[in-house]
Amino acid sequence: MSSENVGVNTGELGRLASELLESGGVVGGSAQVVAENLIGAGEVGSHYPVEGAALRAGLEALGARIAGWSGATVSAAESVAVSVNRQGAADRFAAGEQ
């Protein structure tokens, strides 16, 4: 086991958290666009009720997956932000700046 210190650039990690949070918001907006533009049997024509229902189900599933992706991205951003805060506190403690 090595006793070397590992440097952590909290500024860069903070920037990563911010970018992840912004990305999660953008992806979440895309999920909202899908949810607001669902089409189904009524929009594809009276001769295609099965296809319209399948199309709507597919769009609903897509919206749910995009929303999940957004949530996961935001959760990752929050986790990185917490790590940045903890690392900063550890650095201050190590420097005697409790």
C-alpha cells in the first residue's frame, strides 16, 4: 500500500458537477417535450388504431427513459458536488483551518 498523497482538483470537480447538473436539466427538458407531444390512434388515422396505440406506448416509454436519464445525471451531479464539499472540508482540516 502506498503512502503517497493523491491531489484532487476541487475546482474542476465543481465545474464537472455544474455541467452535469446543466446537462440533466437539458435532458429533462427533452423528456418534457416528448411528454407534451404524444400521438396515438387519433392522430395516425382511423385505419391504424393498433399502430397508433403502439406508437403512443413507444413514445411514453421513451419519455420515461429520458426522464430516468435526466434524474440519474442530476443525481450524479449532486454526488460530485457533495464530494467536492467533503474534500474541501478535509483540506481545510488538514491545513488546520477547522
